[in-house]
Amino acid sequence: PPPLPRYLLRPVREEVWGRRGGSATLPCMLGVAPPGGFAVRWSRVDPARASETLVLVLASRGSGPSHLATRPYGALGARARLRRGHRLDMSLVLGPLELGDPGRFRCQLVLGLEDESVGLSLELEGVVFPYQPRGGRYQLTLAQAEQACEGQDGRLASADQLYRAWTEGLHWCGAGWLRDGSVRYPVLETRAACGGPGLPPGIRVYGPRDPRRDRFDAFCFTSSLTGRVTFIPGRLTLAEAGRACGARGASLALVGQLYAAWRFAGLDRCDGGWLADGSVRFPITDPRPRCGGEQDPGVRSFGFPRPHLPSYGAYCYAETP
């Protein structure tokens, strides 16, 4: 086992949570100040690639504040700073948080040829949603799945995020790509056409798949919004819905934005509305017999109706001033 740190304190919790647009503090504390000069290196760790990316470095050449110097690195470092609540506080503050920020981080104390380190994980509160394009199910390679999620205000979900969503009630009888290139789907109620009869609920995992040739759906992850989703009632075509949103200084909402409004703002509408990708959906937080016809909350989908049909309202998104 690695030697116990002499100066760094082990964090009480190794998992830190935040929301998109907010900030998060990754704790790193010294129990006592090291003698002489030292450096603290914050980096982001990619275990799959066995690599690290520097975020911020603090160098100390003495005991006074004038002997401290910090240097940020890269795009993440531009949104990072040390908290420095007291002289032994080396905690990293990140913000505003973005969808790509979650991951593993390391606080390393460098003392000449020796070093100590502690590891922490940053997670975002969010929601996982399955996505199929207009062409139907199983149309996306891994790269296309990544693009599809990014186009809907999200990114491909991780295996941990999909598992967490399953524990919160996500059930989807369709296999989808995840960020690590694996293909899985979450099952709550098993049957012959969905996970196999007699098997327990869980996450079904496909074997190895070719990311360039095999095609599946996508499981996307998004977090809280910095703006607001509103609904315009009416019987509109897709083009009319876009113009109606534009007249209000907004644009047709993306699928991820509707899911985020449902999860974080409690948006509940029993009305189908156009979204930017040409699909029609509506969010339900209070299920009732004549509104979705299901027992669980969620975002219901009417698929991709013909865009010239004047049959639905519009879900619009605008940034909050």
C-alpha cells in the first residue's frame, strides 16, 4: 500500500457534486505546513488513457503570502482558482461548471523529489435521456451518437450516469452508445422483447462493438439550465413554431433543454410541442390518466410528425437575462 501522507489530509468525501452554471469546490487540505518551499499541482486524471492534464499549479517559496504564485493551464484552468480560505487550504474551485467537467481530479503536493496526493471525483447533477434521430432506432455510429447528444444540449452519458439514472427509474428497451464506447440499456420490467423473461432488472451490456460500423441509439446526459423553457399553445407547423419562439426572443428548445426543464424546474405540460430537431414531446411531473397514460413522470414523445402539419404548440428556450 502507498505510504500515508505526512502533510496532506485525506478528504472526508471523495465525491463532489455541482450543477452546470454553478461552481464546485474540490477539497485539499494540509495538516501542517511543509518546511521550506513546496508546490501544489491540480490535474485532471483520465484512468482509461493513463494520462493527466494540468489544471493549476501553486508554488510556495516561503511562509508569507508574497511567496505564493499560481499558474492556470488550459481551458479548465481558465475557470479554476484556489480557495485559500486559510494558509493550509489548497482546495480547487471550478466554475462556471460545464457538461464536460465531471471526472477524476488529483491534488498533488510536491516536496522536492517526494510527493503526496489525494484523488477526488467531480460529478454533475443531471438527467440521462435516450435519443433517436428522425431516421428511427439504431441509426448512429459512436461518433454520430456523440454529435447527436451535443446537438441536443448534452453529451454522451457515462456508464455510472446510466446506472444512476436506472436507479432513479429510467427504463428503455433500446441499446445505446455510452461515452466509453460501450453499448448498454437499462431495464426495470423484463419481458421477452426487453431484456429477456425471467432475468432480474438491471443494465444489459452488449459485447464488443465496432464504433465505426455498428449502429445504435444514444444515451445523453444534460444538467441544469441557465435559461428557461416556455410553452406557446396553438396548432402550428414546425416552421410556424420556430417563428413564434423567435418573436419572443427565443428559439425552439433542444431535447436536452426540455429534459432539464422537466427535471430541475418541474415543467409539467399536457400538450405536445415542437422541438428544434423536429420531434414533438411534452414533459410530465404529475402523471394523470388523460395526460401521457403512464404511472411514472417523464418526457413523452410523439416521434417526428410531418413538419407541415399544423397540430402542435412550441417549446421555446431563452437565456435568462
